[in-house]
Amino acid sequence: PVLGGFKNAKFSEIELQMLPGQALVLYTDGIIETKNPAGAEIGYDRFKEWLLTHYNSDAEAYYQAVYNEYLQWLAGGDAQDDLTLITLVYKGSDVTSPA
């Protein structure tokens, strides 16, 4: 279910095991449904393409590259919805195993 959309929504819990360099991207539908001046939506396929094209092991650089694509899509127009875009990149554990 949509986060915050239903008062008594039930959510499943999952545990992710990430390898160093893997990314997790959290976003709202505001980015998927954004339309350019011609009326075309970004959509899931285009957004996925941006994520794959601009992957960077630096989470801030990754975010900025994808956000810049979003701004280019708007082409100076106004956003039609709120937007959340969070990029997380797992760097690996700093914990060393005992010898």
C-alpha cells in the first residue's frame, strides 16, 4: 500500500542484504507522473533508464544526476506533484572480523 495513504494499512517487512556498491533508491510517484511541456510522463521505464545510466557509487552524485534529468524533463515548467528521491549506496562494512 501507499505509505501514509491508508489509516490502517498493513505492511510487510523485508530484510535486504546488500553488497558493497549496491544502491537502494526510494521515490514517490511525483517523479514518475511528472509531465514535460509536451504532456509526456517520465514513467517507470524512463526513470529506470535514468537510474541505470547515472549509477554512481557516490550517493550524492547519483542523486544529483537523476535529479538533473528530472529538472531537464520539466524544461523550466512547474512540478505537478511533490517529489521525494532518496539514493542510498552501501559502501560495505567497516567492521573487521576477529582473526
